[in-house]
Amino acid sequence: MRLKLSERDLIRLVRARAGRRSGAVLQGIGDDCARLAPQPGYETLVTTDFTLEDVHFRREWHPAESVGHRALARGLSDIAAMGGEPLAAFLSLALPGKLPRRWVEDFARGFLALAKKFGVTLAGGDTAESPGGILADVVVVGRVPKGQAVLRSGARAGDGIYVTGELGGSAAVLHQLLQSGKAPKGKLHAAHFFPTPRVAAGRALAVKRLASAMIDVSDGLSTDLSHLCEESGTGALVNEHSVPRPVLPGASSLHYALHGGDDYELLFTAPRTARVPAKIAGVRVTRIGEMVKQKGMWLVDSHGQQKALQARGWQHFGG
Amino acid sequence: MRLKLSERDLIRLVRARAGRRSGAVLQGIGDDCARLAPQPGYETLVTTDFTLEDVHFRREWHPAESVGHRALARGLSDIAAMGGEPLAAFLSLALPGKLPRRWVEDFARGFLALAKKFGVTLAGGDTAESPGGILADVVVVGRVPKGQAVLRSGARAGDGIYVTGELGGSAAVLHQLLQSGKAPKGKLHAAHFFPTPRVAAGRALAVKRLASAMIDVSDGLSTDLSHLCEESGTGALVNEHSVPRPVLPGASSLHYALHGGDDYELLFTAPRTARVPAKIAGVRVTRIGEMVKQKGMWLVDSHGQQKALQARGWQHFGG
């Protein structure tokens, strides 16, 4: 059954499911602004991410619950990449008039389940009727103790380059969807539809002051590593065989791992002398290369041959 | 000349014009999150507002500079309505691939001129290619000294109801655009295309503790007053002849003043004993009625006759 979902209904629906206050949130939905409690000794972190139909997801491929989960996961992952702790989320949602109410309920369920898992309060947002497709913009506000934020700019030549988890699984699923319209099951499925932002790992790296620079892998390793290099004024060598990736049929897994997006793993550097454990907060950590003085990026194969690595990260569906 | 504006170009354009740090903003654009400085003794305010093509503006009616100005003005007005001070803005902007670069430059100019006027740093955002029309979502972060925030819920029966400036001018311009496609010049023109958020007046009302409750008039007086009543658990009497409005041909000015939107004036209540001046921060203040115990809203005409006032605020163009 299709029901016209008015803006007022949407506000009621989200409001009924959202917290009005909790922890750092003095006042959530229900006034002109949300009010957050001051956090002495902390810096405030703010990040904002679009989730647009036919750019970041397709309605026929992505269940609404996954769209809600991913919309929030992108912001949580940005907070993780600073070594921060997420506190509050703001959801701006514009929906086509004829969208089934069920879609919105499923979206809200996916969004709020992830929010609950990370102790994040939905503290506000905006609603509108969209003249086109589904549009969401999610803001996540977090905090990090003063002086603990891990920036993109802190890497030095000689630092090791590390990633959490595996790379390329999400892009491999997308490729399969593009080819056949069907998604695989199991671990790969979760990597694409319900990625886990690495908040605990990011916090641990910041608290232990292990990471000299950090970013999340949202646009693809090659692109996100180029951001670390640019902001830090370094270059990078990546060992092809070290890049952790799922086992896929064919030779495509390296391509996805290097250039696929939406992994939401952490990419960080650590000084040569740092003792980086093999697991952080339960997540595998792999050394994949090192920062170098000469600007540029190079891929080193198992014979020690180097070739240039271009930033060719995933450009969403809009290409 | 039409130029395809890539996402990378857009980031460069906005980044070149945005501050990286200033005042409360430790770090703006250029990392996974913006970092804001802790403000001891203050609460943090957050508000988020969509600006969508064909919902909040039309490209053939609204110059890009006005669209940029209004996109930010909406958030500044929300901060004003809490009695707060704006600090930082975040701009998420999704643009159609074929949009002329000129449009984006004009939008940015309008946005940043208003930001500069209010000492607000553009501290981040997101960019994407839009599969449909122009989409913006603007977050404004502000602050208010602890205990000074003016809420929607603080009004009591017997409190006077006040508004700043005049109401209905913006809606009158919109009506004229709908009728003839042409906008009037002069004061009315500015009310619609370049409204001034009442930040200084809002601050003054909070500092002097004059306002018991406050909201900005963005959806129309009748709708925004209904929010004050709902959150405060009161009703309201409005004196028809007191509602300040521009002189318009015909009898329509009252209708626009009651139900028109996008005024960005402040609507507030003050205890009977409060001495509310006729001007606050250079802006005229008018008493238009009073809060009453009985729930509901009534309009009182010059003969003392009461009729029910329904919340029929402006529903944007999508209505």
C-alpha cells in the first residue's frame, strides 16, 4: 500500500523515534536549534555527508534499512578518522511525495539501530518534500580530548602506512550489482550494505597516540592516501601484495582494494618506532607501505618493481 | 558559456573562499571533520536547513546570490531565535553537472557575504553531483551562554506576544512572482531576496532576559505561533490590527502577514511586567497579542470580535 507521507508525518515519525535529550544533548528535536552541553577539555567535531538517490544508492538495489545505516555510517566513520567519539546526529531528509511509508520506517530503523549501537542521539534535522529522488544529508557531532585529534597532515617520511580490516569488498558488491543486479550474501554483503564504522579502533589509535595521521577509506585507498600525502607533504610507497582484500574470483580484487570506495576502514600512518599491534579494538591491522619524502604514490609488486599509483577512487554512480 | 563543474572544482572553489580557521573554528575544510574550540560557560547550538530547487526557490526567479544568502539566513535566524551567536556554517551542495560555473560563484558570493557580515566561518560541508536540481543543506553551529537560551516552551498565560519588523512582505513578493513572474523593487524586494536574520535583536532579548519564549517566523506567523503555544501549553489571542505589515494594494496584506513564510523575523513572548522597548538592536518591535490559558488561537478584530486562527503557514512551492 502506498501512502502519501506528508512532511508533518515525517517529522512525527522521526521525532517519535528520536531522543529529546541524553548525555551531551541538552535538547534535541522540538526547538529552533538543538542544544549540546559544553564538554570541558574537549574539542567539538562536526562532519556532514550527503546520501543521494542514484548517486550514493539505488532504490532497487539498496534496502531502505541499508540506506539509513550507510547514511549515518559515513559520518561516524569521519568521526572515527579523527580519533573522536560521536555524540549526536542530525538528519535532513527530503522525500518524494509518493514514497511508501514503509520505506521511511525501514530507513529510520536502519539509521536508529546504528545510532543506538554507537550511543548517538538523533538531535534534529530538517524535512522537505523532494521534487526528485530521495535526498538525505547527515551531520554527526562528536568530541575528542584536546590535543588528541588525529589529522591528515601529521604523517612524516618514514612512517608506516596501515589499514584496518579489508579493502574493496564494498566496490566488488557494487560491481556485481551493476553486472547482474544481484548482490552476494555473507561477509561481502555486510561490507557493502551494513559497514561498521571503526570508531573504537580510531579512539584506541588516538588514545595510545599511535597514529601520526589518519583518514577513513570512503573514496578508495588511492584517493584517500593521496589526501594524506597532500596534507602531510609526503609521497607513499604501497606494497601491492600487502593490501588486505577479500578473495574474489578473477584478478579484480586488487583493483577494488586500490580504487573502490565505501569501505569505511581507517587508513593511518605511524612512526617507524611505534609498536602497532596486529589487532586494534578487535579489528585486524595491516601494514601496507610507507610514507616517503618524494611526492607521488607508487605501487611495489612482489618483484620489487615500482609503478606509479594514480588516485582513481570511486566516483559514485554519477561518474 | 556553460562549463561542467566537477565535484573537485566545486571543492576548490568553496575551499578557496572559506576560512580554514578563525575564532572558535580550530580547523575548517581539509580534514575528515571540522574541529571547533570548546567554549567554557556556553552551550553549543546546532541547526540544519534544506534549500531545494523548486521547493525553496526557483532558478528563473531567484538570482544565485539570493539563493546563497537565503540558504544561510535560514540557519542564522534559527540561532537568533534561541538568543544565540552564530560561529560556523557547513554547506552541503549538490549541483547538476551542466550548471554554469557562474551560478556557483554567485551562490558562493551571496552565502559568504552574509557569513562575513555575521562573523561566521564556512568550516566544512559536502559536495556531490545532483541527479536532479540544485540541493543545498546548511548547518549553522552557534553558542549561547549557559542558562540564556530562549526556548519555545517558556511562555505563560498573560505574557505579551511580540514580533520584530514587518510580516508578510516576503510572501507578497512570492505571490507577485507567481502571478506575473516579476518581482517588485525596493524594501519588499530585500525582504524576500535578501532577508536580514535578527541575530542582534535575539541576543539582546536573551541577555536582558526579556523574552520568555521565542521562535523565528519562517513558516508563517500562524504556524510558528502554534509551535510556541504547543510547546508552552498555552493558547494565544492576536489583535488583527496590530500585526505589523507592509502597505500592499488590496486587502491581502493581513493574509500574508498571518500565513506567509520566509519572514525571518522573531516572534517572542514577554511577561506582562517586562518593559519591552519599541526598538531592539535597531529593529522595530510590536506587541500583537497575548498568551492565554485556553488552548487554541484567536484573531481579534477592531470591534473586539474573535474568530479562530488556524495554523496555515506557507507550505513552500511544493504545497
